[in-house]
Amino acid sequence: MRTKLYSSLTGLALALASLTSSAAIAETNEPEWRYADSLISTPQMPKGFKHFPYVNPDAPKGGRVRLSTTGTYDSLNLVASKGVRAGGLGLIYDTLMTPSMSESSTEYGLIADAMKYPDDYAWVVYRLRPDARWHDGKPITTEDVAGHLINGPHRILPANTIIVM
């Protein structure tokens, strides 16, 4: 099964990965690339950090995890718009940005290595990591991200969005 891009609701709110309104870009000064974003304060982690302080990079790998949830489901497909998806499916997919568990309203790049947006938040552009790969080793492309945003379960793109790749 190919790993699918599945953003958290926060990520979806911002997720116009490489998708912008060219008119909005033309009307603003070119913003700087940011490796992280916080709605409240300055991100605590430095650029290029390898792992969060609460993560043990030497933790044992492999094994099984069993999680429970309340309710029912009839689909394990994140892309299908019909049916009820199983709870917790979003836990097995990487996102463009990942939240910090120790900082409120702060996200760092995961599949994306940087983002930029104007002061009025009219648009956002994500720069994908060159080493971002699917499980089979193929690179994750802007076309993959755009396809998810256009055809994914949340279909967040308005009709007047221009895709820039």
C-alpha cells in the first residue's frame, strides 16, 4: 500500500502545497522561507534539528501497536469520499507539517522542509524535502501533493485556485 499524504486538520487549513493564487503573490512582497510556524510565539527548535527532545531516536523499532476507538467504520481508504473511515488512520501517514507536542500551535516541516506565506495569510507555498519518499523509494512530488488536495477526502481547493508547480 502506498503511503498517502494525509494532513491533519491544521495542515489542511494551510495546505495549499505549492498551490497559490498568482494574483495574491504578485500583490505582495516575496516572503521568506520558514522551516516552522507558530501562531503564538517563536518556534523553540532550531532549523535542521534531528528530533524533538521528547523523542528517543534509539527506541526499539518494529513490533505491534494496538489502539482502540469507539464507533464503527466501513472503509480503510483515506481517499474515498463515501463511507466511514476507521479511527486513527491519520496516525500512519506523514503530513506536510507536524505539530510539536511541547509547543502550542507550532508546526515544523515533515514532508515539506519549508513554507512561505504573506503577512495576510492569503496563500501558502510549501517546499518539499528533496529526500521525501514513498515507501517504495519513489520521490514525493508536487503533483502527488496537488492530487491529494484536489482529489483527497477533504477537497479543500476552491475553483479559482491556480496550481503552480
